[in-house]
Amino acid sequence: MIGLTCTKCGRRFMPTTQEIETYLAQSEGKKHAQVLCPHCGYHNKIDIHRLQGFMRFTPAGAKSEEEPKPASEQNPEAGS
């Protein structure tokens, strides 16, 4: 998680990986992303490179939060 501090209320918050992916998609072609503070609702301007740097160190499993299929569905011949 990346820790951010709101410039209006001064409280720290941590956006989730999905939120950061959304912010990066919304800020396509811009220098900053507007990250919403959950406490006061202020849009903080965060540098795109900082968010991209965080996503670089995110484990691959955290990016796609799909539930794994049960073993019986993955290999149907194993049960015969």
C-alpha cells in the first residue's frame, strides 16, 4: 500500500490497488492524478510516476483479484 497525506485535512490514507489502477486510467496523458481523500473528499494531486512506482512493486496476485477455480473444475479428467 502507498501512504498519502491529504493536503486539506492532513490525515493519512491508503488507496487500494484497484483505486490506484482507476486513478491511473482516468489520468491518461496527464502529469498528475486526482486522488480522493476518504475523510474530507478533497482531490489531491499526486504525480503519476509515484503511483506507477507503487504499481511496479505490487505483487502480480494483488492486481487481479480473481478467485481461483476449484481443482475439480480445472482438470475434469482427474476425477474419472
